[in-house]
Amino acid sequence: MSTERIEAIKQQQRLLLAEIDRLDDESAGNSYRIHELQQDYNKLVDEESEMTPGLLPDPFTVLPPELWPNIIPDYMEEVLKNTLVSLKWRQNIFSMPSLWTRVDLDERIEDYLNKAITCIHFSRPLKIDLHIDLSFEAWKEIAPMILGEGYRIKSLTLYEMNHEQGVATVTAFDSLPALRYIKFPFNYRRSGSILEWWQDPDQFIVTGPMDPNLLQQLCSKINLDPAWATPELCVEGDLIEPETVTISRLDEQTATFLNKFRNLKRIRLYEVDSNRKTSTQKSTDSLLPSITNLLYRGLDVTQAFQYIGNTLTRLDTEINICDIASLLDSLVQFPVLERLALQVNQAVKKGAEYNKTGNSSLLSIKILKMKFIYCASDTTMTQESPGAIYNHEKLPILLFDLFAGRTSLVEEVELRGELHFGPTIRYIQTLRNIKSLYLDPHPPIFGRIHGVTPEFEELATLSYQIPAMSIDWAQHQHLQKLSIFIPMFSDPSPIQADSDSTQPWYSLSSTPILSVTDLELSFRKPLFFNFGCFPNLTSISFYGHSGEPAFMYISDFLEKLILQPRRWPSLESMHLGGHWIEWDMVLLMLERRNVVSRGAVKAITSLGLPRYLPYKLSRPISQLLQGKSPERQPLCEYSVDAVGKRLWDRNITGCRGCIRMFKLCNEPPRDKIRPAMLRGIADLARRHELPFESLRADPPLSAGAMEWLKGKYERRLKYMHLHMEGEKIFSRAFACVHAY
């Protein structure tokens, strides 16, 4: 009986959708009747859901209580939102003290004090993590409500306070017996910028040395050894048995001192003196046998290896490109090393030679991350010649050949920075076991270095240019996740730009890449991409700039799904966060995918969007994610044209981020003109073949929806003209604290 009823429901749904399309095409006077039919459709969806075994039952019903905390986000606003789901959810969430242990005192959070007191109440009797991001005067006003909880404070993080105020805050508590972590501006160590570091390796910044008397007061209160608050040593995490330390030197004396901490696993070494002599005889107490992670910033990481045991699994280090071969030779002593992250300086050191020495394989390495930088002094740059440029191009070839031969079992590769594209692609083609590839190239920025001529810069950046890509991926049978970030200079050739050809400018493969299920893309300019290479996608994410050009290529993908919602049948997750979005296209895509094609393909069930969508957007989107017909305004109210009319109306308050999401915002318009806001706006006028011009709608679109797609280019032009006229008069803040 239930099977017959479900079939009858589906038939009624099809009839209702057909009638809605018919009325929608006739006239706008049918809006009330259309709304009635949509409600009838949604009732059928609810009835079908009740009769069909739920794929996602109430987790509080099927999961044991000990797992409940794992399904609730730990962000305070999300916890509070989940209490609104139902009375049962609210009671269960209030019964889980572990969800409420983070207490934020931050004036930027709306109603922060009441929320903090709520957390303090519902977190009892557990220990709490207290974050104080207030001015000292604001803290003193509310301190009496917090000080009585000192016995429960497990971690304490202080912001916006100087040393004297910070010590006064900490010592105001009667006692802190549970304290195991404190973030306090003792003497923070950090290297200078990348350029400064390589020009002056001894530059080691210690910010705000602390008055010894204040330091003694603080350490006495929290039972901390003052030795940990010196420029040379700094504990992070557990104050009694630390797991992580930051140090500025690693020698026999330091290693012996660190060895008394049994739980120590991670070392961050910002080395000041890289010219120290290597010890020839070491005591057994100077070997650190339990270190698993080493982050190194300095000139020679191999000198630190003599104090590290063979349990090292992760290494993150700076290194000159000429020293990589010798580094790989040294890594043989770490048989369980799984993750290697290198920040590679490509400026060849004076007198340095690239020596390819050993050939031992490093088969334990499964994750390889390399960021390439080109940091050279003014003297080096003025002495460069075409021959030297050729040598710079030759070294990456040797480097990638080295990694291809010695780390042949890598499964996850991340390449970013100033990559020579030819050697990079050839290396990628050698990876037989790769499951995840992250590619984020960008050109070197020579403009920050004096003495660089335009001719040299043009010649030196040729090998970094990325052509319209076409790579043979046939051998990558295990590749599951692909992340590609295309840089600013990657314009198509003039021939491609003027051509009427429908061939995508960026096509990764002439044949489908069947194994890839997770695709991440970010383009700094509008361009065309062959999404058809990936027929088995389950997730697609768009990242990058949030300006006007970014939404163009996202919108083209959404339009493809509108026209042919059954393409990418396994796709169920999309991430559009970080971008300005054409909301009308999002809504129309979800209607076609989740309602019109309901049951024929997987529905989009996860949609990553900017936080805190207003009701105007959250209501229809949430309904569509449930497969229901949405209660929404006409598409014109969500269009780029509607955004432009609000954005460039000086009588309307709001930052750009809030207005683009139709959120209320009190940020006033600004008299100061921002010419940078025009950057990329002219790209909206670029005419290209839109999806509706080459794809047949299947199933057919209503006449009204098709006309809406055809008007997309004109709506963009209207927005562009509003922008160009409006920016002559005033500007807006890019975002406020409530925008994202």
C-alpha cells in the first residue's frame, strides 16, 4: 500500500510542477494560485518523507548520548541556533556541558555578556576556556561576574592588553588551580618578513620584553617557571607538561633542559645563531626521543637533526634550493617521516652549487608540500643576466627530478608560490599514487626589489606563465581531490580571446578524469573552464576573491546545472563561500536540481555560503535543500541588478558585503572615493558564449526561466553602469563585522 501511495504522490508532484510552470508562463497575476500549488507540493514532500525510511533520521534518536556533542558545531552562535530546532534538541543541548566550555568576552559579539554567562552556567561542572578580548577598562566593569569561576579556568587567552594590565587581570583571580594554558604576550618570538629573513638571517624579533617584576608576579600566580618566558624558550599549551615549545636555539644545553618534559612532541625553532659549531660528543640526555613535529626557520635545519630522535613524522622548514639534495640525504635517519613541508628560496646563494648526492628513497613520505619564493638582494638582481635566468629555470627541473625519484609514493602534493610551470607539470605527470593535488602558482614580484628593469622582469617571468592547460591525466587513477588556483596573469592568448570557438580556455584533459570526486577552484580573473572533465564530482568548491569578476565563472557553472540539472549526477555538495554570488542563479539551480529533478539524481544537500544569511535568502534556500518548493520573491529581487540598485543608492546604509547578501547594515556610505573598486568591473562587459547558447535544456525550462537566463548579460551591464557612475560620487566599506 505504501509503495502505491508513494507512486501516487510522485505523480501528483509532477502534475503540480507542470501546472506551476504553466501558470508562471502565463502572467504575473497568478502568483496567489502558484503559491497555493507550491504549498500543496510541499505537503506531498512532507508526506513522502514520512512514508519513506529517512536517510537522515534525528541524530538524537539514533545516536547514544556520548556521541551527541560530536554532531553540534562548537561555535557559540551555531550552538544557540540548534536550540531552536525543537524542544527536544534544546533540552538535549542544554544537558551537554561540553558544548558550553568556551567563554568569549568580546564586545564585537552581539549581547556577548549574556552569552558568556549562559556558557558559564551550562558548562558546570566542567573546566572552561576563557577568552578576554576587551579593553582593560571594560574588563574591570564585568570582572566581578567572572572572577568567581577562577577554579574552573583551564585555559586563559588575553587580547588587547599590555603587560601590566595582563598581569593585573590574571592576579585578580583568587586562585587558578586548573590552569594549564595561557596565551599572554610574554616575549613573542618571530622571524622578520621573508625578504628580511634571507637578507639578514640573524634578524630575530623579540617584541615587548617583559618587566622582570611583572614576570615574577605572573609566574608566581600560575606556577610557571620564569625560564619559559625568556626570548630563548617559550612553552605553549600545557604549562606543567608542555607538548609544544618555541625556542630560538637548539643545542646540547637546550635539549637536555627540554628532556625533562615527558609529553614534549612539537618544537618550533626560530634559530638566531646558525653559525654555531656542531657538537662532536653528545650525552644521551641531549637526544629528544619523542619529538614528532619540527618547524624550523633558519638557514640550516640539518644541524638540529642531531638532537631529534627517529620518531619525527612531520618536518616544516625553510631551505635554499641548492641545499635540498643534502637535506633529503639527511632525512634517511627518520624512517617514519610522513609529511615534508618546504619553503624553498630560489635565489641562488653566492658561490653555491647544486649537488645531487645520495639516491636513497624516502618511501615513508606520503605528504609533500612546497612553497617556492624568489628572495634576492638588490645586488643579486642587478647582476642577473639571461644566462642566470636560464640557470634559475634549470634548477627546478633538477629539483623535481630529484623528488620524482626519491619520494615516489607520495599521495598528497601541494605546490604553491613562484612555480616554473613547465617543470611543475612534468613532475605532476610522474605521480602515480597521488590522491590529492593542490596547485597554487603565482608570478614573482620583482617590483619590491630595486634595480629590476622592465625588460628583466618580462624575461624572468616567462617561465611562470600558465598556458591554457591540457594535461594527460590518464595515469592518475587514484586522484580524488584536485585544487587549482589560477593566478592573475593567466590570460588566454589574443587568438583565444577573439575566437568564437566553444573550446574552454582551461581544459585539464582531453578525456574525462573519472577518479576525481572533489574539485576546488579559484580564479583571480573571469575565465572559462571545462567542468566536463569531471563527470563523477560529489563536491565542488569555489574560493578566491569576492569581487565582481569572481561570480562570473561561478554563475556559468550554475547556469549549466540549471539547463541540465542531471549532469554531475553524484554532486551533492557545493561551497560558494568567500564570493559574491548571483543569488537568483543559486535559487534557480536548486529548484531545477532538487525539485524538478527530484529522485533522478542526487540532490544538493550541502551548500557552503557566507554566514548569517538573512531570512530573504535563508528561507528559500533551506526549503530547497529539503526538496521543497520555495517561498521566495520574484527572481528579479535577488538579481545582480537589484544588488546594484541598493549598492549605489547613497540613501541606503550598508557595507558592500551586507548589501550583496541583502542584509541590514548600519555602515554609512563614505565620501572618500576608492578607485580600486573599479578593478575588474569592466570584465562584466566581456561578451562570451553563455551556456544557454550552446546547451539544450533537459528537462525543458519554462519560457519565463529561459528568458531570465537570456537576460543575465544585460543585467550585468546594468550593474556595471550603476557601479561606474556611483563610484564617482561615494564609496562603501568592503565589509563590516557582521558581513561574514
